[in-house]
Amino acid sequence: MLNLKKDIFLTFLAIFFGSFFVLFSMAYILLKHFFIEYVDGMHMDKFNALWLDIGFVFLIVFIISFIFIQRLQKRISQDTSEIQDYLEEIDAKNYEAVLKINYYTEYLHIAVLLKNLVKRVKNKEKKKK
């Protein structure tokens, strides 16, 4: 089984960094190939400096994106932990456990379904006694 935190992080890292690296490299190689015939050394230095600037901008965008993905990961982890803790309480037959979802409506929908299921189980156990 995959760990949700690692999966989000590694997927983001692989897609974002990998795709930029491929695009950056291809564009640099193609442009350098087309310019190398027509440009003298001074212009080539400017060309390389421009690509370093583009790389620096990418790094800033990557850091900002990383911060946002960290926030997303934290929110998903909190909601997932809440559901997991709730299920552990129910497993311990504490049917009065509280489930509070803070961020995502999908988790809220799951929480409502779980609460309805717990009510049914609780009613069945009352009938058996």
C-alpha cells in the first residue's frame, strides 16, 4: 500500500521537476543549435545568462509550488487522521465518538456515511440486548 503523504510529495516532485527539466533542456539545446551559427561569443554569453535567469525563476516557482503542496498534504493528512481515529474509536465500541472534518467535502461525505453506518450498528446492538 502507498503512503498518501509520500505519494503526493513524490508525484508532485517527479511531475513538476521532471517536466521542467525536460522542457528546459530541450528548449536550450534547440535554441543553442539554431543560434550557434549566427551568434558571436558575446551574444552567446548573454544567451546563457538568460537561461540561467529562467532557471532561477523556475526555482522560485518550484519553491512556491512546494509550499502549496505542503499545505495540501497537511490538510489531507489531518482529515485522513480524523477519519482513522474515528474508526479506531468505533472499533473499540465507542459509538459516541466525534468525527470533525475541516477541509474537504469528499471527506465530509465519507464522514456522514460513516456516522450513518455507526447509527445502524448501534441500533442493531441495542436490539440484540
